[in-house]
Amino acid sequence: MENSSIKAWAEADRPREKMLTQGRHALTDSELLAILIRSGTHLETAVELSRRILSQVENDLTRLSRLTVAELAEFKGMGQVKAITIVAALELGRRRRIAEASRTQKISSSKEVADLFIPDLTDLTYEEFWILLLNRANAVIGKHQISKGGVTGTVVDPKVVFKKAVDCMASGIILCHNHPSGNLSPSDADISLTRKISDAGRLLDIQVLDHLIIAGEKYYSFADEGKM
């Protein structure tokens, strides 16, 4: 049987040594994952195990980030400790994206809103509804989760939306929710809810500026599509 240990490889081909000599950008996704996994089995290297895991999620890192510790541990050669390491690393990456997006002080485009919400919503397997609160200069006051539900929808009470906006003295709000199905198109319920909240906002002198639907790394903006 061939030696499947990474130690038997040429030094330049080992993931850790490759990172040291060529930099992190030179590594493939499977090589980066192998560094987290650390060791394979007598039948396959950590890199081969990483390739097998990635192939099961069609080499989609977003899908990989949705796997739980238990689901990762089911792969032969993994185990709970390795699974926890991967989930922790992916969570750090998600938090970094949130920290970078939160540096935005003033909203001037739907993309800036999407950048704020995608790290929170892209990996979810159920729907959540959030609002972004803005002052009169369109600077961010804060963002708040209003509700979460199932795969196909979540219940949103406009009273809860506007209580949060009034409590924070917001002049404008932007609505946002995700579609776990990956379908970007707004449903009839989405359109009806947007109209209902917009009408209520006019009565309270709180402008509803946009409603974003997040699906994976993509988004749909009601304002960009002329639906507000």
C-alpha cells in the first residue's frame, strides 16, 4: 500500500510548508481545510479527506459552513474534535465579515445593506427577518432581528418593527430577510408585507427605504427594482 501520509510528500507539496513558502493564497480550499483537519487516516491523507468533504458540498464553502458539528463528524476519518475545529474556523470567518461590514457608517446603496446582512443570513436553513435603522443622514443606528421562522417563511408583526424604530429614534428603516431556498424573487407575501410596513411608516414619519431579500451571496432590492 502506498504511504498516504502527508509527511511522505515532497516538502513543497505539504499544505503547512506550502503556506510558509508560498503564502496562504497559494493553497487550494482542500489544502486549507487539511491544515484544520491536521491528520487523515491510513487510507487517505488529510488533503484527500478534505477533497471528499468538499465534493459532498459541491465545493461550495457556503454549503460547508452550514454543516453542523454532528454532520461533519459523520465523515469517516473526521470525528468530533476535527469537526469542531472546522466549524470554529468558519465562524471566525463569518464574524470577520460582519466586523468589516459594520464599519460602514452611512448607507448609500443596496449593496452596502447586503454587505451588512449577508454574513448573518447566508448560511441559515430557515427564514429570519431583520431591520436596519438609520438616522436622517442615513447613518446606521443599529440592526435588529424581528423574527425567525421555518424554511418557507417567518411571521412579522409591523408593531414590533415600528416599536424598535421609535425606541431608537430612527428616521428611516430598511427591511431584510433571507430565502433559504436560494430563490431571489419576492413572494406575494413579501410584496404585501413591504407595502403594509411602508404605509404604516408614512403615518409615523419613518421612511421605509428598501427591502432586501438575501439568497446565498446574492440579493434582491425592492428599491433597485422600483418596487418601493
